[in-house]
Amino acid sequence: MTIKVGDRVPAATLKQMTKDGPSNITTEQLLKGRKVVIFSVPGAFTPTCHAKHLPGFVRDFAKLKAKGVDTVACLAVNDIFVMDAWAKASNSGENILMLADGNGDFTKALGLELDATGFGMGIRGKRFAMIVNEGVVTHLNVESAGEFRVSAAEFVLGQL
């Protein structure tokens, strides 16, 4: 079943890179007492993800913060080392929290997995953005296949 507006985000453990190396972060740690924008990409360094999706959130980070967002997190079914390399290559700095869902467990729990085996990419996550307030989804924008509109930073800004 796919998560929907009004649902609580399921408990999961993701990976983040810290100055001391890879570290676990739970959804409870990420979301408790915060307004968080989580956007998901099918894969780090893939064309739309690298050229448009992540750069939009990097560019509009200050605007999102000004609208009351505490954390902006980029999620992908990639390993933490790929996510860290992508963060460095995209100059996302410390503004965008890069989260690895290496086995796709969290993405599957959301019901937002994408079967990209036909492209040699395995099971990934759909392109989406959600606004989560203290663990509850207030907005969920899932892209249709091949689209990039409702998960863009500009669209999310309009919902805040």
C-alpha cells in the first residue's frame, strides 16, 4: 500500500555520511519535532536527478527554510558512498541531507518503489517529494513515469 497524506511515515533506518563516516539515522530522529521535505530520486548521477532535481533543492534551500522547513533530505536507493560522492559533486554542502536507502527497505515501506530492472538499475525509488510535519505526511507528490514537475523544489515551495 502506498503512503498517503495523513499517514505517519513508517519507522526505518537510513544511512547518512558524517565527518566520522557512514552513520545510521532513523526516521524518528529525522522527523521528530520537525517539518521535513523529503525528495526521492531514482538514482544519484542519473540525468534528470543530477541536472534538475537535486540542483533545484540546492538553489531553493534558503527559500524552503524561510517557509518553515527544518530539514531538506534527498533519498535514493543507492549506497551511502554514492550519495556522499553525489553530494560533493553537486555542491549540496551541509544544506541537503543525503540519505541512502541501500536495500530499498524504506522506499518499499512507503510503497514507492520503482522496478527499473528493464534499464539494468534494479529496484529503485519513484521520483517524489513529500512534506512531513512531525512524522505525518501533509503533502505527497509522486511523478508519473518520465515526468519531472510535482516533485521539483519550485512546486514544493508553492505548497508551503
